[in-house]
Amino acid sequence: MIYLNGKPREHREGATVREILESAGLDPALAVVTLDGTFVPPSDYGRIRPAPGARLAARKMMEGG
Amino acid sequence: MEKVIKVLHVDAGTSFYRVERFPVGPFWGPVDLGLHLTGREAGRHGVLNFGTGLLAGSIFPGSNRLIFTGHSPCWGGFYVSAMGGAGLIFDDLGVNMVSLRGRAPSPSVLVLNREHGEEVQVELAPVDPGRIWASAPGGVYAMMDHVFGRWAREFKQTPRVLAVGPAAAATDFGAIASAPYQDGRTTHADCWAGRGGFGSKLFREHNICAVIYGGTCLDDDFRDRAVADEWFRQRYEKKLAAKDFEATTKYRFDPKFGTGGTFGVNYSTLGGRLLAFNYRSALWDEPARTALNKRLVTDHYLKQFNEETIAKKQQRTCGEPCSAVCKKLNGEFKKDYEPYQTMGPLCGIFDQRAAERLNRHADAAGFDAISAGGVLSWLMECLHEGLLKPGDLGVKSLPRWDAEKFDAVADSAHNAELGVGLIDSILESRGVLDLSLGARKLARRLSRSRGHEIGRRFVFLANARNGWMVPNQYWNAGALSPMAVMGKYYMYYGFDFVPPRELGRLNAGRMIQELIIDDLGICRFHRGWAEEMAPDIVQHIWGDSARFQEVIRATAGRVNSRNVAVFWESDRNIDFLLGFLKRKRDVEGDKNPELERWIKAFEADRRGAALDFWYEIRKGVSETLTTLY
Ligand code: SF4
């Protein structure tokens, strides 16, 4: 189990941030992500594997311009 | 691949020039090196740097931005401004950056030409900018045409022109414009280094009103598509072109909304978050905002855009081959969200013809369009409220700002005409309108002489003693953050409530991401892959992604070490923030106890809570961008 945007969610251990976002229907390209309050750079989405109980927040970003 | 970054130093005062080489490793691109040069010369010379990232000329789409850096006259601090596509031709000069210092003895055009392996030819040619700006088609457009017409034939391949307009002479927020030329004619797809007043800097500090550059120098750019496709396949199971096409959907055409570009997509999704009439809408209730949005934006302003621009596929690129084709046009008028927002709803304009008239006038004058619209909407409100009289501002009418009875066509046209008059007043310093030292100075002066009600209505970010910037047009707390560089997207501007300390940390994280793509000269509209892939690409090509990321983090820290953000000087900034917070709770139903706590704090002590909120953001920024040993 992890928390995604404050809600508990089934978690496959070893899943990357990218996989978690995609499985929740979120577009990683448009997400601003924090893991336990720390900003996660997009280049780490495919590398970082949140531990069970982690709090992941994925905020939607506007396009800007 | 390039192992050094070549900087062409040009002294406009003496015409002396030389090339200096910086190793890749300690330096990576136009932002970190621009910051280094700005700091190195500080106290001796003001420098304006412009150049490309290391990926310019490569097969990566969007990699040809021309990045300007230096001390900004209007922001009062180090600034970074990016112009789409103009790096492609710059790359043919065979240098990575120009660092301009000194002041030409008379207003001049800087000509930079290079044929193959020859040296860059540097020429400073005196011109009469006033006469050129006054000729058809006017302002920056006349300057671009004049310079292109006079010098283009000296280039073996089509050159590119950077130009400033009269706003650069009269104010501290003049921008730099450049439109690609095709078959000897402008494409109308103007690109801008809009923010930061670098047009004013170019003209007032260096006496340069245009730069024309080009050449035929071939260098060793990364062009191996098969290799790049393989990198993309490994990460996305897609080739580069396919991933880029997917990542730039919104800028091209988003079937979900039936529109495209920043104007189309933003106005399709804003709803009650619309900002209108100098942010007075932030004080309204939600039904009033959504009703205005439906009647005047969705059913008119946006509808016109979709019918005229999107349905007719009037779109272009910034000059580089790009599948995003983000430049949405109606004939000669280019439509981006923020300029058509500040010189649109923010000024009480909800009709494309009216917005085109005002935006074109401001663009021809060469203003930073976002700041120009923010200043105009403030002045209009002062007129509307009777705080200033038309004669004070050199105009003859009052705005029509009655939202309930608003006539989308006639009232918009009236307000646009008033805006045009105000721009002319600014350029001619009519009445009280002296903006030579910026709008914050003007607000301060008018507040002292005519009453504080004037200054409290001007929404801007304050920096150092006189620095100012009209915020990005998103109704959220991020847009008012105390960051070292504001007015571009070095912050988090999502619409959710984020407790301020955390928002500061997010801002800092976002700043680092934006610096990565600015330093590589990549267009941020491609950030759907660029932010994620940039370190990999650097690793594959230069073999030292860790060093690159370290330099970026150090650059963010250094920029932040110059952070002299000043607490909001305008009460309307607090309205903006508090309106956003209340809307989150009351309209969107956000039950975050932190949100409730902040709203209560504002209700108990409005100014004190605002100061606390501001400082909390600042703390989050500092704790992220400062290294603790
Ligand atoms: S998205 Fe627009 S500005 Fe960016 S590279 Fe493509 S055409 Fe140019």
C-alpha cells in the first residue's frame, strides 16, 4: 500500500514512480511529483521505486505560455 | 561533439571583438555561462549575453532557442529570457554565445556574418531608429524589415534579425522581437524574448536597436536519428518523433478540447479561474465569474479563435522544424494565451478584433506584452474608479468596465482603443505617464502624490529597490512567489492548494527543471520528454550527466543567492492570493486543514498572514536551494 494524493492505493512492490502514475491514469509528462514531501525530478520517474507506505503526490501542471 | 563553448565578446563602444573558449564540464550552456559572465563583469560592465544550448542544430526538436541573460533593467536582478527558433540560424555563426558590452556611440545595428571557416565579421552600422520605427509597418516590424532589406543580401543563407521598438527607448520593459523570414518576406510568426526588459537593455545600455546574424559555418552537431530513436525507444518504447508528437499535442491540437495552442487550451479549461478587469474578478463570487467566462470568453472570444485560427489551421513554427506548430495565427496576428489575456480580459477586452488591435500596437512598440497588459489594466481601473482622470494619462475616454452589461464587440473595441491611446501616452510620456524607470516607480510616485488607492491596485512582483514584473496569468499562489527570477516559469503554477513552505520547495524543484531545459536551449513546450531525457542525452553525448546536473543545481543556488524578492507592495496581490485560497475551499471543496488555517489567519490579520505566507514560501525555496554542510 502507498498513498497517492492522500488516498491509499494498492502497491506492487518495486513499481517505479512512472509506473504508479501511469497505472493511476496520470500523465507523467504533466505531473509535478513529490515523494514524502521531496520534489522528484522527471528524470528519476523511471528510477525511483517508492517503498510501501510512501506518500506520493502528483500535481497537475498547466502548460504555460 | 563540442568540447568547448565559444563566446564572441563584442564591445559596442569600440567595435573590438574576440572569442573566448570555455570548457564543457565546468560550463554547459547559455544560462550557467551567462550567469558567470554577468557576475565576472559586474561593477565593470553591464553585459547582455545571447546564445544557444549545446544541442542547437541537433535533430532534437525544439533545441534551437536563443537564450538571453544579464541583469534585467525592469526586474533589477539576473534574468533569463528565451526566444523560440532563433538559435537555428545563430548556430551557423559557429559560436555558442555573444556577450555584448559597451555602448555604441550612436544607435546602431550589429551585423554578425560568417562564411564557412572564416572569422565572424562584426560590423556596427549607425541607423536612425526613430525614423525607421515611424515607417510602415511600424515599430519592431519596421525595424526587422529595414534591417533585413538592407543587409540580408550580404548573407549566403537567410539571416535572422533581432529588433527592438520604441518601448525600449521609453521604458525599462522593452522586449526583443524576431520573426523568421521566408523567400524574403516575414512569416508573422514573431518570437519574443519578452520578459525581463532585454530590449530596453540592448537599446539603452548598448545603443543597439537590432542585430542581424547568419552564416554558413558547419559544426559538429548531433544528427544521428537512429541513435536518438534507440534512446527514446529504451525509455518510451517510441521513436523520438513519435514521442515528441505525443508530448506536444496541446500546442498543436488537442482533440479533447477541440482546440490547440496556449490560448485555446487555457481558455477551454479556465472556467471560474478567469482573471478579468485588472483582477477584480478575484473579488467576485463564482457564479459571476463563470457567467462572464461563458458569455464573453467561451461563447465569443474563444469561439472566434477556434473558428478563425484552429478550424482554418492557421499555424506556423518559430522557425525550426517542429511538429508542435505552436504559433497560432489569424493572418498577421499571432495568438498566445498570456498577451491575449493581459491585453484581453484583464483590460476588459473579449473580442479578437479588439485584442488584435491592442496586442499589435503593443507588439509593434516592442513591449513585454504581459507587463504592458498588466500596466494598462491597472491604469484603466484607476480611470474607472476616478483615481486618475483621462487628461492625467493623455487620453480622452474612460474604460467601459460594466461586466453585467458588457457588449463583447463594442465595449471591447472601446477598451482596446483606450489601451492604444495609453500605449502612445507611455511612449510619449504624456501627463503623469513616465515609465522610463518602470511601473513600480510610477506606482510609488502616484501613490504618494495622488493617494494610496492607486498603488494598491497594481498587481506586480517586487524585486530589489525598483524591480517589478507583472505575474504570469495563472490564478494561484505560485504566480506570486518570492523567487529570484519571476515572470517566467521558474515556479510551480498548478491550481491546487499547496501549503506555502511546500510550495517554496516545489518552486525550487521546478526552477531546477526549467534551468535544465533553458541551459540546453530546449523549448519548454517539449518538456514532456525533454526534462526527463535531458540528463540521459547529456550522458550519451558528453558522458558526464552528473557534472551537468551539479552545475545546474549550483546555478540555481547562485541565482537564488541573488534573491532580493520584496514582500508584496500592493493590496491587490493579497486579494489575488486570498481569492485563490477561498475559491479552493468554497468552490472546489478542498478540505485541507492547512488551507482552512490560512484562510482564518487572513481573516484575523490580512497583512500579517500575507507576510507569513510569503515568508513560508521563501523558506521552502531557500532550504531547497541552499547547501547545508
Ligand atoms: S513548440 Fe513552438 S516555439 Fe517551441 S520549437 Fe516548436 S514551434 Fe518553436
